[in-house]
Amino acid sequence: MLDVTDQAFRQVIAKYSRHGEVGGGPDVFWTEFVSADGLDSRGYENLLLMLAFKKNEKPIVAQIFTASPAHMLKAAQIIEKLGFDGLDINMGCPDKGVQKQGSGAALIKSPKLAREIIRAALEGAPNIPVSVKTRLGYNKEEIETWIPELLKENIAALTIHGRTKKDMSEVPARWESIRKVVEEVRKSGRDIPVIGNGDVSDLKDGEQKAKESGCDGIMIGRGIFGKPWLFDRARKTEPTLPERLDMLIHHTEQFLKIIGKRKAFDVMKKHYKAYCSGFDGARDLRIALMAAPDLATVKKLVKDFLKTYKSQ
């Protein structure tokens, strides 16, 4: 997720979910997705910053998008040299800009090209697993035609989002259709893990969806927004409000420390919106934080809010 699962957010998740400890953290981190075309260009240094990670984020997979096998080959070589544990090809993004490039979900309409891109990734990164993330179809479900095309290549895993491109995120994810994808993979005889994605709210919900769909794993996207503790399996209760807002401040500090020089402070606003929900006064605090220009202002707003909140 562009401008969401950046290194700053991954560091916050690693800290508050106790990643690396028994019962803590996600099994695998994914990066925000990065353009293979950009990695195979003169300005690639800027994109390398988007692929920076620390040891405490491992295992970590780099997610790449492109409509060019040649660019994918070069990008895959870079990904492997950087020390990633896997390379994931995004063939599901419905963004109009990505679509115009023939990338993301547009590849559902071009299975021959999609397969060429997979082969290019495998050639460029022969020593790490190459996986694909996609959707149920383009304008309609195309499970019986689209999925078999992907299975013809040596992908290590398949992540399936339970909507079509046309659906965007405007309808509930169809986990009954994800189950059909699982059945299609099993029918092929290929031993490929299927990872389900879409509307997973927490670990319990994910485990239930995995059980019902037959998936081997679950990918959580929007469900992690504002909840960096989500993968801490040892946590029995929700964080207190002061704890939650302390996480917000720490997230802001990490953002400024790690990527503040190359990304606008406004990127943090989508996180403030997620952190500030579900408690009295959340809306007013959220509005104030959305207008905050710097860390000092954020800290003061939170401090003043907690003083008022405790006195109620």
C-alpha cells in the first residue's frame, strides 16, 4: 500500500507487535509497491529509499509493478541484491494511473504478458521466491480462466484479493470466491500456498476466514491502519487511549526520522485518521491533527487532549 506500509510504519508494527518474539509480529512483511520501470531508470536511487528495510522487519517481500518484462528483469536483479526474502508482482492494483501503464489489474486482460513478466522476475531473481498478488477478475470473476494462466508459471505463492477490478473497494470481499481460487489451485496439482486478502479486521477474523476458505494464509491491509499492535498474539486487551496516542506520536517520530526528508508530512494524515476513532472526542482530535504542521504541534495536541479527557 503506497505511502502506508513504508519503513516507518513497519518499524512501528515491529515494535508494538513484538515482531521477532514468540507469538509476536506478522509472519511476513510486504513493502509498499514500487515501480519496476522506475528501478530501471536514471532516477532509481529515489526508489531504492522506498525499498530500505532493517533486520527486525525480516522476513520481508518487495512488491513490484510493471507492464514490461525487460524492466521487471532489471528490477528483480536489484531486489535480490538488496537481500529481500521474496519478490511479489502486483497484478491487482485498480488505480487508474497504474492501469494506464498496463500494470496492476490491467494484466488480468493480458495473461500472455503477465506470464512473460513472471518469467522475467524468475530470471532476474532466481534465488528468492516470486509470488503474485491479484484479484478475482477484471470486470467480472474470471477464476477459471485467469488463475490457471498464473499457475502455468513457477510462482511460489498466490495472494488473491476477494474483489474484481471493477469492484474497487466498494463491495464486501467475496471469500466464497476466494475459496473457488483455492479449489482451482488444488485442482491443478500445484503445491502453491494461497493467501486470502480483503476485509480482514483482526487475527481472529483472519483465522476464521482462512478456515472457511481453505487459504494457507491471510494478508491484512486496511485492518492494520491505526492498530500497530494487531499482530501481538499475547495481548489480551486493547491498548488504553494514552497507549494508543503514544503509538501515534512514536509513529510520527519514526516517519520524520526515516522518511521525513523525502515525503511530505501530510502523508501522516491518513494514519492520524485511523488512530483517532472509536472514542469520545476522536473527531475533534482527528481534525486538529490533520491540520498539524509538525511533531511539536502533534505532541501538544495529544497532551492537551489527554488532560481534558482524564478530567471528564
